[in-house]
Amino acid sequence: MALRSDDVSPAATLAERYSRARAASLALVRTLETEDYVVQSMPSTSPTKWHLAHTTWFFERFILGPYLPDFKVFDDRYHFLFNSYYYTQGTMHARDRRGLLTRPTVDEIVAYRNHVDEHINRLLIDGSGNGVDYLVTLGINHEQQHQELMLTDIKHVLSCNPLQPALIDTDFQRRGAPLPNLDYAYYPGGLTNTGAESAGFCFDNETPRHAVHLEPFRLGDRLISNGEYREFIDDAGYRQSSLWLADGWAWVNEQRIDRPLYWSSDLSAQFTLAGTRDIDLSAPITHISFYEADAFARWAEARLPREAEWELAASQVSIEGNFVENGSWHPQPLDDAVPERPAQMFGDVWEWTASAYSPYPGFRPLEGSIGEYNGKFMCNQLVCRGGSCATPHDHIRATYRNFFYPQDRWQFFGLRLARDV
Amino acid sequence: MALRSDDVSPAATLAERYSRARAASLALVRTLETEDYVVQSMPSTSPTKWHLAHTTWFFERFILGPYLPDFKVFDDRYHFLFNSYYYTQGTMHARDRRGLLTRPTVDEIVAYRNHVDEHINRLLIDGSGNGVDYLVTLGINHEQQHQELMLTDIKHVLSCNPLQPALIDTDFQRRGAPLPNLDYAYYPGGLTNTGAESAGFCFDNETPRHAVHLEPFRLGDRLISNGEYREFIDDAGYRQSSLWLADGWAWVNEQRIDRPLYWSSDLSAQFTLAGTRDIDLSAPITHISFYEADAFARWAEARLPREAEWELAASQVSIEGNFVENGSWHPQPLDDAVPERPAQMFGDVWEWTASAYSPYPGFRPLEGSIGEYNGKFMCNQLVCRGGSCATPHDHIRATYRNFFYPQDRWQFFGLRLARDV
Amino acid sequence: MALRSDDVSPAATLAERYSRARAASLALVRTLETEDYVVQSMPSTSPTKWHLAHTTWFFERFILGPYLPDFKVFDDRYHFLFNSYYYTQGTMHARDRRGLLTRPTVDEIVAYRNHVDEHINRLLIDGSGNGVDYLVTLGINHEQQHQELMLTDIKHVLSCNPLQPALIDTDFQRRGAPLPNLDYAYYPGGLTNTGAESAGFCFDNETPRHAVHLEPFRLGDRLISNGEYREFIDDAGYRQSSLWLADGWAWVNEQRIDRPLYWSSDLSAQFTLAGTRDIDLSAPITHISFYEADAFARWAEARLPREAEWELAASQVSIEGNFVENGSWHPQPLDDAVPERPAQMFGDVWEWTASAYSPYPGFRPLEGSIGEYNGKFMCNQLVCRGGSCATPHDHIRATYRNFFYPQDRWQFFGLRLARDV
Amino acid sequence: MALRSDDVSPAATLAERYSRARAASLALVRTLETEDYVVQSMPSTSPTKWHLAHTTWFFERFILGPYLPDFKVFDDRYHFLFNSYYYTQGTMHARDRRGLLTRPTVDEIVAYRNHVDEHINRLLIDGSGNGVDYLVTLGINHEQQHQELMLTDIKHVLSCNPLQPALIDTDFQRRGAPLPNLDYAYYPGGLTNTGAESAGFCFDNETPRHAVHLEPFRLGDRLISNGEYREFIDDAGYRQSSLWLADGWAWVNEQRIDRPLYWSSDLSAQFTLAGTRDIDLSAPITHISFYEADAFARWAEARLPREAEWELAASQVSIEGNFVENGSWHPQPLDDAVPERPAQMFGDVWEWTASAYSPYPGFRPLEGSIGEYNGKFMCNQLVCRGGSCATPHDHIRATYRNFFYPQDRWQFFGLRLARDV
């Protein structure tokens, strides 16, 4: 990727940040063929061109429409096509039918992006006021979320093709030495604060900062590796009901699950954005569901961390790791040169926590339609933490709460163990 | 019901308790026709005769087999038929096919019950030791849970019949005066303990007792009534997306939900175990899903209580209310003669909380197969509190955690509001 | 069965025929437990008690209502419950929900039968006229069709039960000698008439009698046996795509079909109305779909007969065979004492033909609602001929056209081969 | 379309015919955007690029592989991707997942076409022998069938898009005068021959020519129009159960069908390959299922013709009509300048017949894998006759049997009435 978002200096203007984020979206998928932009491989993924249009619609609908006088929408039919789930904005095209839309073409969507970019820039240059600044910042963060989704969604599309095409051609890092034994960091618990401070951008679901009481706990000092997960499989982990939550056991049996998503049936190779590659046993396990992460933890006589535990630990380390700017777009083995422990807290894989995605005490969603962004999903999902190899570096923070259904696997999901003391 | 379980004096022996619980199961359904015992109306319900056999299997399998020397199982084919979900005990008959079993007949199942009762009694009379005593107590509580399920399941079966047959013929209590305005009790929060103490029987999921930090909150001093819920409907509550969780909105639209389960389309009548009856606007709303309870709360500019909040309040009131022994098997209007506030904390309806059903910090399931009782369901479900009009009085307590999926409606579910301060 | 319908002398009055047909229905299922009457095991089967009520409704609705002055319906709610598919009579209870009806009870349905029988008898004794006589005769034939369905439906219900209960206890006939080699009878074809003459009762779908031109053909002189079908299985018949129709191949793979319905996985035993029994290799194959019959024929380098071919041959033999009155309720091995060839044309199994169920040239359905009896099903089904071991002897004839979907297996279906010359 | 296949003179060499057929496929879709080639809108349609690749595979697999020495396949992975349903050729990519394949790209498929064309041409120039000539002719006819499917499939894809994009920009012909009243031609019936003579190319399913006996009948002298179908709708045709086959009635209710496919809800406009257009009441009705055609006929107190009846009449008129070369790609109103009656027997719409698609007496499929072409579909489908506005002129003939499922609507289906005398 030509444009590293962490090139953006703290002093960058909002207009600069906007331009770089928008350019980054196109840069990520520049190696795709036109045909690749069209397909939706399952209801929870979207076509690449839909992502490119939807993020544009977000800026057009929530900023240009209300705030730029005399703005004319690019094509008023796009409102129906590219609204994702903002019900208060009206009806929308069905989510599971996004892959039926051959038009607008990729070129037309690029023109749409240019049109909106030009007007946002004009708005920002003219000086815009706090309300607009906040919304543009929100839109940039929204754009970044869809950058990650473009990578995970196109990975799923390409994986469905027996030809197994690659998005990129890259060499993955290799460890010389074996992984160090998994160790646990001790935390005394007690009354602690969790959630985002008021300073700096955050999503509404990270607020308000509030007190929680934690029992003493221990947290694994690195991610679980493919090699460790392989031991679980070899020990018949997928066939012992006692290791699984009831819903997970039903899922394993109904879907005939016996290995992580993208692993070959002989457990030797996996599909990556660089095509099919040998499995590196020292790299972090990824593309597992919550059910699998939870079963692995039970097998290991441990448990998944609660989100407040994870956040406490994460707030004490630096936000470094294998992010999208790294260009590998795949979790990488632990780098011994990084001294900090727990390691791999940020980047590589989203870490499943044991915590249901619920509102924090006193939580209030944003006013208006953008209040539909986070709050209405606070049911049936689990919190994931830490970002992944497909997350922009400046997008993540210790208080960041991502959320997915327990059977989801197409994101770069992985796990870290925790233990009671 | 001839036999009130609260007739059981504290001094009753375990054998007495056992006999009374077992007799109560049969007494609940004595007005049924043989045909009624057979049918399964949806995958999450079970035929009445299956319940009667399954609870018997529980005693046979977990107590008589291991602890009564020379015990011979009644029919070794029943193990496959009447194991519910104890996977570590082997494979079992598919849950959604229980209604295909015309045999064993009701008479054969009564004979099975008698056989097991006779041997459990012999075991208890001979003196059994703590392990057996605990398991028999667990089995009695298990029997009581299925007593409640028999009532809710047969209610669903009977409701599917255009003839709308009744299980009982009873008169419901009527309020003379209008309901008092809903008021809120104030709780200062802070660090508090939640979960069961070691003394007395409880399920493993109520333990360990542990500290939680609560923000100050207010709790509604009575249940939400049919009349209040009717205002929500009349205000287009089912058609405003902004009131609903995303998954709830999808559910409402896909299932075309526009009123509580068992309500007539003109909103004037509801199916009860006493047949179709006019809706009493002062009685508690019931047979609503979590999604509906949550949407109502948002409409009312309030929220559902968290389970620790509910438990704190419940631990300060007496365990009185409209339980199964009352014989109405339907929620009843607030009785002004009961002075305690918050009122209606126990009985009437299971109150949906905002809390996902998760393990308490330090939770450990019981050892062996009975460890499958509670822990493995700690995903995708919500906690309900307080028992219902179908719950035996001596079965419920302030720390009791029941759990259901957010779309479930066939139990006597209702709601109480809470508010931040 | 105590009452043989072929005891009915030709001189029997219509009232006598009516009474015997009605009594026969109850006699067939007299060994059932009450619980057995309730269950519906799949959408295309019905509960036994539903059959008993529906045939009664047919007499009440189409005869007593219009023709008996001052007749009062037994229970006007039954019209909705027991109408099967006569849409012109109004809406009806959903077919796939018949098994949810625990009420009316079996006893209530017997009372319903008695009520209707009493009034039909009164109508017939008073003298009724041609219109009524025809309708009563139609109703008797309808009753007989449901007698067969009661046996095939309860067989399916009982087969779903791991306890494998039996309806009857009977000994099946055994062949001493091996089966004679399959031989073919030659028919020169040419212009021939097919369909029912006007004399005697027949269904509308057998009319009008009309000319068809047939090429010369040969017809197998007996049914295909279990032994022959076993050779097909052993020759990988279920795994060779080239033997199957495309829709059949999809069905085999999606449903994972590898043997006839009711056969054990080791191919040694089969479920019968007398419980699980060893497979008699010399008995006719049964419970196969059209797809399986067609694939077998292709494997045998033959084909299924067209219905006009079958009818031509059948019109030249006597109507003798293994019918419901025989009491075995299972296909029996060829009896060498029967000299006629082709043998086994009637009784034992319904023979799949190659003919789609279509209207004969000039076909007109009956007037009014009873016109819904046959004509509206003339799409997507195949014609079966000859009756089965569950068919009443006096119900069948050479021109009789039964019809089922190609994947159906729960009837006593079998096959006979034909060949071009 | 630049290249009219009827420009091909009878004296054209096979190589010329091949080249023109292949070029015609690309010419039909030349106005598409790259994105349009990728999408599969329902399981029974295929992406445009899949059609272009599959017909190429047919030539490569069945001709070049066996007959051109030293031929190297273009890409051996294409065999799995582009085999449609030739099971005897090995496993294949799942039909309903064709839309997931973003690769090979359109350009790669065009290169594949060029590679195969070059080698077929070499084979034909070198002189090839009868076997190859037959297979190339079969392949050309196969190519033509997929030309029609490309048009009907892309029509469905484009119709799913709220933007309603058009494939072509064309003006439809308009009638000045009202349609003449529907009249019937009389045919005396009797013994007649049906099916293809040996001379000239035909598909195996048209053979052998054989005798059938027909009753006297009358056949409508033109197609049913939109105006006549509109009367059926206005007369509540979709809401009268007595007009429908049972399976059709279930389909209408489950799918909520109340008008032809592609009609707007106000019945004023319809989607065409030229975009959304006003409905011309004098043009033939199209995009109706067999169920709708059959219900219309019953409403009109007529019936659908049997295929032998249709063929008898068609064999007496010239093969002229509105074919794909006409370029309108939509049924056109009756042209009074055409004197022949019955009119519109060829082109415009495939006419649903009353005949199930069954083998003719003595039918034998072709040897080998190409025997999978027609015979294995002879179940559950109905015969359609006469070709449509998307059929190449030289592809159709009086004996041609097309076949579809009764609920299919995406082809240009229409109807003509018949009557008994």
C-alpha cells in the first residue's frame, strides 16, 4: 500500500487526513480485476464496490446534504442502494442482495467518490465548525472500518474460487527460533476504570468511562499460535462435546466444522490474501469463531479474558503491532525484538473476549441517525479487542470495542488466554 | 392442584420432599386428555409425557444407577429417548423429534415413574449420604423446572388448536381500583455482593458470590401492565425502527410480530391456560420477548435492569407472590394489600434483564455430566429473574438465574423498568 | 381384520356397503394406542384420527348438509379442521399442522362418526335417489382410500420411533422354491382403447375411454423382487449417475439415499407393520420412489411400462392378489399356485409407470367441489397402477389411476419392467 | 446484432457456420459492462461469462480432446469450472455458486474462446469426418441455446437492479388496428405421425418419429395477448382457487404471485431488455409460468394444446416469426401482413403445452456423455414449443421440444389456446 496512514503527522489538517483515508481505500484494492468488485459471497460480506460507494454515501448523506449549501446529490437513486442499516433514513436495498447490482459500475463509483471528495474538501477548506469536524472524523473512522472489511470480504470471495486467486504477492516473515512458552502476567484486580476518556475521538460505545470491580486475574503474554491450536485439533478438540458451549456444539455438528476457516483439510495449508500458503505453526491462529476460541480455552484449562481485564492490560502497553500498513495482511509470528509483555495486544488478530457486547452503565447513543451506528447491535454479539493485520494503525486504541456474532469467522479473529488466580 | 409444595414444612424429610415434588408433576396435568400428552408444537417445547419421563430418567441415571446396588434400569431403551442434552452420557433422540414418539404410552411412563420413585424411596429410607442427598435435591429442583415447562409447553400446544381448549377452569382476580402510577425506588449503588451464599441449595450458575460495582440506579416499583404495553402498541411501537435493537427489528419484520404472543389480533383477548379470556389492562404484560421488553423500555425512556441491580433490590423484599400453588397460572393484577415495594418482584412473570447470561467470575460448573446443567448455555441468552405464576414457591430465590434466547416468548415473560440516576 | 370387504355380495344394498366400509376403517386401527392416533410424522402424512374425522366430514359436508332436511352439523368448527383440500368449500386448517391438534379426542371423533353414520343410514333407508347414491358410493371409495392411507401413514409414524412398535403381529408367507426367472409377455400394440367404460363406479380421472396407439411392447410377468433390487444396490446402483434422471440424482445426493425406505443400513431387515423383519429376497421390492424404480429399470436395460400398456395387460387378467383383507399388510412372494401371467398385476404394490399423471383427452372433472377430487392434481405426479397389500379388494380395477410425486416412498410402491420390441 | 445467423446460406461450410455462431454469442452481449458478466441472480440462471466459457468447454471437451491429436487444453482447471451437468465427465462446480467466480475474467474467457475457435477451425479445415461434423453441428446448436439463455439470464440480472438498466435501446413495433378476435383452426385428428424425420439435424429427444392417435381438436389462430391476460387478472384470476392446479395454487400463495414476471405492480409497465416500457396490450403475453398459462386456459374455458397437436399444426405453416435476428428481443404484436393461420407459431414466445416432457416410444439417448444432454431431464418438466424472440431463426423447427419446470418464468414463455371439439 502506497499510503501509510501513520505517515499522517499529528499536525495534519482534517482535510489532509480525509484525503489520505479516502485514497487508502482505493489503494488497498488496486490489484483487483473489475470482476472482483462485484461479488457478495455470503450475506454478511459485501462487494468491494459496495464498500467504496457506501462510505461515500456516508459523507454525502450525513455531511454534504445537511451542511453544504446548494449541494446536489450525485445520483438520488444511490441513497436507496448504499444506505447500509440506517433505518431512520428510510428503506434500503436488501443486504443479502448487494451482489446482484452490476451497476453502478466501478468507474461510476469512482466518479461518485471524486464528486463527494471534491465537495468535502471544499467544505473543509471553507472552514466548517465543530459539528462538521466531528462528523468528518467519524466518517474517516467509518472509512477505515470498511477498509478492513474490504480486505476480509474479498478474501472470502477469492477463497470461494477453486482457482484460489491472490490479492497480493508478498513474503511472510518467518521465525528463526521456536516460540517461547506461554506465560501469564498477573493483575491484582480491584476497582478500576474502564472505557474511553473524553479527550480524542472514540465511538459512543466506548463511553462512559466507569468503574468496574475485577477479581485478580492472569493474562497470557502472547497470542495462541497455529501450533497450539493444532494440538487442540489433534487431541480431538472438535469431537469432545464437553469442551463446547451448547450452541457451539450444535454449530460444529450442523456445519461439520473441524478446523479453522481457510485451512486445508490436511491441516497443512491455509488460504491467505497472498494465495494458498503453508501454515506457519508459530504464527497466531486466526479465522476461528468465538465458539472455537472458547472451546480451545476450556481444553487449555483456561478461559477467555473479560473485556475490562483486556483493557486494563492493554492500557499499559504501547499501541504497536502488525497493522494494515505492514502490508502482509496476515498475522505474523511473535517478534522477539519486541520486549513488551503481554505482547501482540494490538494488531495481528481481533481477540475474542468472554464479554457479551452490552451497553456500558450510563451509555447513550449519539443523537439522530448516526446513533444507529453502534448501540442497536448490543445483543447476541461478543466483544473483540485489539485490532488486526487489516486494521489501520491510527484507528485502534485500548478502549476500542469491536463486536461480532459467535459463529463469525471471516474476520481476522484469534485468541489470548486468561486465568483466574 | 391438590398438593401445594409450600405445605412442605422446613422439617420435612428429603423423602417427603421428593414424594411431594413427584406427585405435584402429575397433579398439574391431571385434567389433560391422553392425546394432549403427545404433541410437540415447536422445537423448543416438549410433549408433556416426555417431561414426565425425562425427569424420571434424571433420577434413574444420575442416582439409582450409580448409587443403588443391583438396581436394574426400567427399560434400557429409555436412556436414548429421555436424555435431554447430556452429551457426555451418549447420543440422544433429536430434540425436535420428541413429538414423533407415540410410545411409550402415558401409562407406561407412569409405570416408569412409579418404578423409579419406589427405588429412590428405598435409597432414601436406607440412608444415603451427602452425595445422594445433594443429587436428590438437585433432581427435585430439576423436577420443579419441568413442572413449569409442562405448563408453558402445553399452553403453546393448546393455543395452536383452533378449538382453543383450556387446561383449567378458573376465575382470575380483578382489581377494583386503577393501578397506582409507576414509581421508582432509588438505590445508591457502589460496591455490592451478588450471587448465592454457600448455605442452602442453589444452582452452580449462581456462584460464586462476588463483588460488583454498581452506579446509582432506580428500579420500577411494580411490573409493567397490559395497559401500559397497549399504549406502546397504540403509539406504533412495533413500527418504529428507532425503538428496536437491530436483531429485534429483523425479528419483528421477518416474523411479522405486532403484539404479544397469545393476544388476539384485535388486542382484546388472550389465550390463557383457562382458555381465551379478555385482557385485563391492570394485569402484568406477559409472553413478550426480550426484544419487545427492550423496545418498550426505550419507548418509555427507561431501560431494563441489570441482573445485579435486580438482585440487590430482590434481596431486600420477601419472597411472596403469585406462584404455581396459587392455581391461576396467569399473572395477576397488583394486590394493594401487599405493602412492600418494589412489588411483584417474585412470581407472576420472569423479568427480562439487560444482562447476557455469562459465568460469574470464578464460576466452575459441577463435576461430571451434571456439569452440563447450566454452564454450557452461557452464550446467546439473557438472564431472567424472579420466577412466574408457573414456578413453585419454594423453588425461587433472589439469586436465581434463569436464561432464555431473546426471541423466546412462550414462557411467562414480563418486564420491570429501571433508570439511571 | 374382522370384516372383509369382499364379503360384501354384489347384491348388498348401498346401506350395507356403507356400514361395512365405515366399520372397516375402525377395525384396521383397533390395536393402536390412543397416543398413536395423534401424530403426523411428515407433511404428506396425516394423523390416524384426522383420517377418521375427514372421511366423516366428507359424508357430512357433501351429502347430509345438502340432502338431509333439518340436518344439524355435529360441530361446526370441524368444517375448518377436517376439510382436506376443497378450496371451494372455504379455508382450512394447514395440512402440515394436523399433528398439532390434540382435540377433538379419539373418543369425540368416534362419536362424530356415529352421528354421521346414523344420519347417512337414515337417508339411505328413506330412499335417496341417484344423486345421493352416487355420492355415497364416492364417499365409500374415498373412505377406502383413507383406509390405505391410515396404514401407510401409521407405518411411517411407528417407523420414526426407535422402539419400532408394531401394529399387528402376523407371520409372513415364505416361498419354498426360488423365484422363477423373470420372463416377458409380448403385446403387439396398435390402436387400443384405454380408460373406464361408463358401467360401474369409477373416478372421473379414468374417463373418457379413448383410443391410443401403442408400439409393440413386452411386459415383465411378475414384480421385481427384493433380491433383484439387492443386486442393483450391490452393483453400486445408487452411485452411478448415468442410471438416474437428473432430478433423481439430485434427490439421491441431497437426501443421502442409498436404499429403500424402511430398510436397515446393513440391508438385512426392514420395518413392516408387524415390526422389524428380515428381508425376504423373493418378496416384491417396496417403498421405493419413482426415481429408484426408473433407475433400476435403466440398470436392468429395460424401462417402466406406460400406463396404457399396463392397463391393456391388466384388462386381460383377473383381479386377484394380496389385498388388505389378506391381513399381512406387506407384499408377499409370488405364489406358484397362481397360474395367470403376467402375475401380481393387482395387490402387493402400486406399480410405478413411466406416465405423467395427465388428463385423458376430453377429460372433464365432476361438477362442483367434488371436482377438486382428482383433476387439480394433474401436474408433477406419476401414475401408479394395480393397488397394494393395503388396498381393499373391491376398490381396485384395471383402469384405476393412482398418482404420486416422484420422490414419494411411504406408500407400498414397487415396480414391474417393460421393454420395447 | 451485426451478424444474422440467417445470412448463412445453405451452402455455407460447417466452418463458416461455426464461426458465425461463435461470433453471434459475443455480438449479443457486446453492450454489457464487465460487471454485468459476473452475476448469477438465481440458481437456474448463469452468469454471462459462464455461458461464454461453458459452450467453449463443450467444443474443447467433446471434440478437441478426443479428435485433435496433440491438442493441449487451455487450462485444465476449467474442466471443473465449466462442466454444467455431465456427471459422467466427473464432478463439477456447484450450479448455484457460479456467481462466486470472479475469475477467470471476461478477457481470459475471450482468450479461451479464441484458443478453442482456432483449433476447431484447424480441425474442420483439415477435414474431419462424420463423427466430428455431427459433434460440431451439435455444438453449434448448443451454442445457440446458450445465446438464448444469455439474453434471458441477463434480463433477470438487470431486472433485479433498482436502476433498471437496459441491454439495448430499441423501438418496439406498434399495431395500428386492434387485434382480430381469437379464432380456432379445426383439425380432425386421427392417427398421425409425430417427431423428427431422420434427415437434417435434430436433438435425440425429437426421435423416433412415431404414430399417435389424436381426437379432433381446435387450435387458437394466434397467441394470447397482454390485453386478454389483463382481463384474466381483472377478473380475479389469481384469486380463484378453482382455476388452478393444486401445485399452482400453492405456488401462487406461497410466492404471492399476482401478475406476470417483470410487470409493474400497477400493471402498466414491464421490464424488457430495452428497459422498463409500457405494456402493449396487443403484444403476446410473456414471462408466465405453466401454472399461469394453465389457469388462464381454464378461465377461458379452453385448455393448453398437447404437443402432438401443436406439432401437427406447426408442420403445416412456414417457419417465420420474430426471432433473435429481429433485434427487438421482445414479443411483438401480430403483424396483419402475415396471412398464414394459425399465426405466431414460431418465434415471439415459447408456447406452454399440456404435455409432460417424456421420452417418445423407442427413444434412445445418444451414446456416451452427450447422452446426458436431454434424456435425463424427462421428469417434472413440461414441453414448450415454437421458439421465441430470443431464439436464432435457423435453430427452431416444428419437431423441436424445449422443456421447463412448471413454475419457471424467466424464459419468454407464452400461450396459445386449444379446445376439444
